[in-house]
Amino acid sequence: MEPGDLDEGYEKDEALERFHDSEFQKEAFRRKIFYHDIEKLILVGFITHPVRLRGVPFIFRSSTEEMSDRLIERSRAFDNFSLRSWILASSTWMVDGMIVGNDPSAEYLLFKEVFSSLHEKELKALYSIIEGLGTRVSRCFELAEAYCYEPYSRNSWRPSLKDIPRSEDNPIRRMWRAFNLVEDSREEDFNRWEHTRASVASMTSKGAKAMATEEKKLRDREKMRRNSVIEEAITKRLSGTETLDGNLVSVTLDGETFEVPVIMSPRSSDELFAEMDKAMKNKKDYHDLVVDKYKRGIQERFEQEREQREELYRRASEQAYEDSNSEGTPLVGYTSEQLREMKLTTPFTPKKEYAPNESSSRLYDRYVKQEVKVGWIGVKGLPEEAGNDAPTRAPQPSLDEALKSRKPTLR
């Protein structure tokens, strides 16, 4: 048995899967602009902001684990003004092009010579930059999990990032490092599972196919969950609000108020079957009522236009009848026999053409006028209307339950 035979009937078409993966990659790189600060915190260790203080360029950076430890100890010995000066001194990374952030003794010189001698207004203005850097770091926590699920996040992982000194570490980098360590273990487990599945395939192909099916379902559920996390994180960043499944919006239609959930497309087979069950039981929600209202408007307008056309046709027919009874030379048509006697017949057969209004009326009567009734094909092969007694989808047993209920027989 070839290894590829195990996945036959369960894998997607290769061309379609390649197209899906390429589109996912393109969309992921379009989102990369939202992760600029996260990538700085992970790959560099901090984010920066430039400023000029009395003509000298300063560059401040976000705090690291070691910086936070020193500031916590200093907060016990200094007042609010001095503590802010210490925070500015600790957050200074570069002065006039020279890097001073890696030298702890430089903090003391900056505190004594620069920041402790500033005016209170100058100190508040500079401290607002540090607060802004802290706000940017806090926003990164909202996108940290989503960034871990992006393809370029995993590509940046390397073994050398497992052990990082506290002077360069930060919470975002720790979260990202923990995720990748777990992901390494997960991939190793899947590789071992592949070997187990290959061993089972040598004994029973049916069991190997069942195992491959369960494995594919597990991977699809995890992939769907990760895509959902990315969508929610980007939506919150763009709109400022979350669009989770439980959010409801009150909408009034025709005097009736509905609690409408946020429109979310089905993300799994169970959600898709749930939507189908609602449709087959003819349970209409707010969105269905909006569609029905739009359809009723089309029907009313079309029926009104049809009545107007019939009225115009009736008036034209009465006028033609009155003109035929008036004085003058009446027009009389020849019959087909008279035309043959006068040898005026031709082999040409005129083609019947429908007026545009007749064609539109025919399509309207066939597709729009009739009420759409949800149903299914019955056991007799005939359409049956659905009702409240629509059959529900029986839950599928798990692999363990299926194996327990199996009754082996000996031939």
C-alpha cells in the first residue's frame, strides 16, 4: 500500500488547496502592518520614539524586565518628581547618536546631569512619551495571540531565541517564545502520530483511514479557531469593538423589535447543519424577514405595473373598436385559402417574437410570484414541503464509540 492511498478521498484537491494557501499568505502579508510594534518587541526587544531636548536628539525606548525591576526598587526611595526623572533616565536608549541604554551607570549620570534639573512642565512633556510607549506595548497584548498564528511569525522562530537575558526580555517576547516552544512539541507529536498511523496501515487500511479522518478534523478545527482569533483581533483594532458570536443588536422592522446577532458565516460543519435545520423548519430570523420585505416590494410594484398595462391595453382595444365602426373604408384581412388562390403564399414562416414585457412577466410568474417553500425530496422521489417536524441531523459517534459498538465476526 502506498502512503498516499491512506489520504485518498479525504484530502482537498491539490490545485484548490494551493490556491487557498496562496490567498491566505497574501491576506496575511496585508495584515502585517498591524504587527509592526509586536515584531519590534520580539525581534529587537523594545520600541522607540525620538525627541529633541534643547537641541540634542534623544531616543527613548520601552522598558525591559531588568529596567522594571530597578524602577520598582527606586520607587520605594524617591518621590514622584524624582521617580519620573529616573524613569526617563532608564528609558533613554540613545543620546546624540551614542547608545547609552546598555550601560546601567549611564542612568545615574542622565538622572543627575539632565532630567533632575528639568522644569516640571518639561518633565511632564517628556514623561508623556514614556506613557505613550507603554500604551503601544499594552495594545500589543491584544494582537499577540493573533500574531503567533501568522505564517511569518513562525518563520522568525529559531532555537537561539529560547534563552534571552532579562536585560533584553519583555512580556510580549515571553508569550511568543512560549507559543513556539509548545508548537515545537505539537509538531513533534504529530510526526510521531504519522509513524503510528503508518504502522496501523500495515495491518488495517480501514483503521488507518479512520485515523486520518480524525486527524484532518482536528487540524481543520484548530486552523479554523486560529483564523477566528485573527479576524477578531484585526476587527477590534479597526473598529474598536469586538464582533463575537454572542453580541446582539436591537433592530426594529415593521414595528417589531428583533435581537439580531452579528452576521457571522458558518465556520464548521455543525454550524452549517444548524443553519440548514433552521431553514428546513421554516424558522425565519430578522435577516429572512428583510429579504421577504424586499421581495414583497418587488411583487407589489410589478403587479401595479401589470394592472396599468392591462388598463392601457383595454382602452386601446375600445378605441380601435370605435374606430372600426366609424365611417370610412374598413380594413379587411385575407384568409390563408384566399392568399393561396391569389398565389401570394411563400414558404417563409414568420418567427414568433415575444415582447420584452411578456418575457419579463414570464420570468416573474415563474421565479418571483410563487412563494418559495422549503422542503426536500421524499422517499418516493417527490418534493415534500418542510415543516416543524423536519428531521434533525443525528450526532455522529466518535471513533472510540464506533470501535466499541463494532461486532467482529469470524468466518
